[in-house]
Amino acid sequence: MLSAHQPFETFPAIIKAAARTVEATAQVAGGVPAMCDGVTQGRPGMELSLLSRDVIAMSTAVSLSHGVYDAALCLGVCDKIVPGLVIGALSFGHLPCVFVPAGPMSSGLPNDEKAAVRKAFAKGEADRDALLKAESSAYHGAGTCTFYGTANSNQMLMEIMGLHLPGAAFLHPHSDIRHALTVASTEQAVLINRKSSDYRPIGKILDERSFVNAIIGLHATGGSTNHTLHLPAMAAAAGIKLTWEDFSDLSNIIPLLTRIYPNGSADVNQFHAAGGLSFVIKELLENGLLDGSAASVWGKTIKDYASEPILKDGKLEWRAAPPNSSDLSILRPINKPHQPNGGLKMLSGNLGKAVIKISAVSENNRVITAPAQVFSNEADVKIAYNNGELNKNVVVVVLAQGPQANGMPELHSLTPILANLQDKGFKVALVTDGRMSGASGKIPAAIHVFPEAVNGGNIGRIKNGDIITLDATSGKLEVKEEISSRAPFSTASKANPNSFGRSLFAQMRSQSANAEAGGGISINLGQNK
């Protein structure tokens, strides 16, 4: 199976050889689970997805538990792997840790063309062979998917938080410069090891400045909604409390500089070619929107990350970030942003708190008032769609999808059918206590609603026909009717609790934190409800 992880197959040998050249030794300390959320979308395995982050964190801790290491290299790319590695590494805060990515695959079928085939399949206008051909053409090689979802948002975060070497995020696997960066990452880990004079433990690299910079990078690039879960969990592992109010406050002042699919038509390779992350960092630093004093594993501070790597006569060097974007449709400077505020926004009202990604939502779809149609799983939504029951202005409510209900799966498989309804001219929105995806698109979706339904949240009291307003402009999520006196949600899940590994995660689900605290159990700050 092609995967973002496949290039790592060769990394241990590269790392061991590089370590020996600087009089060090390296060994594989351990491995972690590597779920691909793209494969499990719409399937029972997606219920294990968020909790896999915590299993990865624990696996990382077990891997480092021998206590014989002077530094660590963390190899990770995809959705839950990088946050899990960070959480696990922070439990060994005395160790220097350099994160080493594998990079994105080369560009295949454009993401908007792939999405069009998915929508056609949902309407019955394309068969499974056409769908498979499109998917195989889009995801055709080793490396991360080329859209700007959670995996590529991870790579942006690791760089802007100073855990990568500068420019490591978006270079292709198996290229000469990728090999050189892997070697240089190994050498840097040796240089900053716990016995060196330049000792840089991860517990000191990641402080409040790092996490504020992370949120700023997320807003400026239109990154994944999943990081409104992962960043609070990562911060908690560093002893820092991060709230959605922090995200909201920063969203009001950080402009959106990029248009990368699903927030535009370009992929991450085109973004990188237009100037990439080094240009974004340069713009944010020059305009006082990024804390340049934040620590990093390379250079002196994050200021040194306004640079990009090149190979000159076979040797790795860094040069200053491009002074200008080479494609303003993809990447813009601070003084000419795509929009004046960040790509993520927080919602609140009598339905609780929620998150919405607005960078891909058109202005005329950011305020929706429509009757609710309530479901307790995504399969029933698809049945209703196929029966023509959703051909109207509607707020689709999918409840009992929160951390304690069923592990908080992503509902990304609903994207094509909701997009088809929108294309017909209907006003459509999604409200759920589950997740959507790092690839959330043009449908206004109030996600991560908490309190969740199974914890007595008002989302569980909504009935068909209740009038819901989702206003992404003012940050409002409300139901018109008085529903607090209604009985709370109590319907049991239809899923077999002993199938697809669900029973093994039952205790983790019951102890999961709420969405604002990151979901899962890695660091539960007592905010379960």
C-alpha cells in the first residue's frame, strides 16, 4: 500500500550511518501505530482514530523508557502520529528531540478534479471504477497526500514550532535534498544532545511562545481543524493550558496568506514552489506577528527559519526566504492577504462551543438559518440523501459522535453529498459533536460541539425541525427553540461494541477529555464534561 510512511523504511540506515560520521551511534528505539485516516474514512476503524494519538504517545514513552538515550529523532508525518509523538516526547522533556518528516508525494490528479469525481459518485453519475481511477491518480506515490489537511498541517507546525530543520516540511521523499536533510537532522540531534554544551531539551524548546506561534501558523495557512484538538493536548503535555478562546483571539488579528486545497485549488507542492513556508514565516516575523525569540532545534531562534535549504555542489546550505511570492493566487504577503483574519473561527451559543473552518467557505454561505434534521450516525445521513430527503435548506445534525460517545470519528465522507446539496442551491450546514477532517471544504460545519450529546449537551436535545442558526461571521451557534428542559440524549449506539477493536478502547472513551481539552486521555485536565 502506498503511504506517507513508506519512505521511512530507509531512514534507520541513513540515520545510523550519519550518526557514525559524527562519532555517535543510533538505534531504532521503537515504533508506533500508523493509521491512515484517509483509508478509514466512513468506516468503523475511524472510531479508533483520535484515540490512536494517545496510543502513539504511550508507545513513544515506552520506546524512550530505557533511559539510555542522549537525544531522539521522531519520524512522523500523518494525522495523529505527529501530535502523539510530541505528547510522548514531552513526557521525556529532558531529551532533545528533532522531528524528521518524509515529505509530500509529487502532484497527481488535481485535488479539485478528484473532489468532482467523488461528488459525481455520490450522485450516482460515476461508477466505482471511475472513482478508483481518480483516487489512484490523485494518490499515486509515496509521501503525504498533497492537499492541506492534518498531515501537512502537522509539518507546518513542526517547522514553525522549531522542531524540524528549516525547510524540511514540503520536500519530496527520496530526493537528494530530502536525504541531505535527514543526515543533517541526525547531525543536529548529536550537536544538541543532553551531554553537549548546546543542550536543547524538548521541554525547553516547547513553551508558551511555541504554541502561540503554532496557532498563528495554523491561521495564516488555513490549517486543519483537528489541531484545535491536538494543540491543546500537546500544550497540556508541556504544562500549558491552551483554550479555544486563544485560537479565537489570534484568528481576529492573523490574516490568511495561502490558498491551498481545500481552501483553494493549489496543492502543497505548488504552495512550496510559490515561496512556501519560509516565505510565510518571513512575512509573519517582519510584521511582528510571530514571536521570533521562540527556541528551536536549529540556529539560534525561530527567526532563523525564514530560510530555505538548497544543495550547492552536493552540500546542504540555507539561503534567505524568497522576498516575494511567485504566485499571488496561492501565496500572498501580509499587506495583500487572501482574507484579513484566520482560517479558523470559534462558535458559541445555547448549543455550546464549536469550531468552524471558514477559509474555504464562501461569504454567502457563512450565515445559515434552517431547520434541523437529526441523525445519530453518518450512515443514516447517506440513506436520507439517497432517498431525496435532504433536498431542502437544512442543518444536518449528527450527534453522539464526541470523544466519550464513540471516540470522535471524522465525518469527512459526508462532504461530497453535502456539497452536492449546496450545488443545487440549497442552504446547507453541518452541526456535530464529532470531527470533520483536516480537508474540511466549502460546507459550513460547526464541529467539535461540546458539551457532547452523551454528556447532556444541548446538541443531544435537538429535534427535527428546530431552527438552527450558524453564523460564522459573528461566531454564533444557536437553536431558536427553548430546548434546555427537554430530556437529554440517551439513545444507545447501534454499533456492535465488541467489533473492530471498540471494546479495547471502551475505558479510554469513558475517560476522554472534552473537545476543547483535546479529547482522548493523554493529558486530561479534569475537563471531561
